[in-house]
Amino acid sequence: MSEQQKTRISVEIYGQTYKMVGSETTGHMRLVASMVDDKMREIQAHNSQLDIPKLAVLTAVNAVNDYIKVKEQLEILEAELKKLKD
């Protein structure tokens, strides 16, 4: 994808403005930023003494955990679908 085709937007996450560049739609990129912001605020609400770097790492850990669970679920469903097709 060429540089001209990339989407560029500014988003706010946890009170900080970030410039995002990617191949996804503006709506998708804003949704991602909003979900990260929501997760950071949720974690902070339960751990009010966390500094921003630790909060960011915990948010990343939570996101990867969710990703692994969804990936495992997808693999199970794909295996079940394969069995049904055979």
C-alpha cells in the first residue's frame, strides 16, 4: 500500500493525543483508540495508584490475553467446522 492510501487521524487515548496511520478506515481506527481508552480507564478504576506506563503495559497484557482467547476459540470452531464438512 502506498503512503498516499494510508489513513491518518488524531485520536485521544487516556488524555493524550496520538496520530495514527494505517490502512484501516477512520471509523475502525477510532474504534480501536476508543477501546484502548476504555480499557485503560477500567483498569485505572481498579488500580488508582498505577502510573501511566504501568497502566499502558497492563492494558497491552489484557488486550493480548483477549486476543489469545479469541484465537483459541476460532481454532476450535474451525476444527469443528472441518469435522462437519468431512
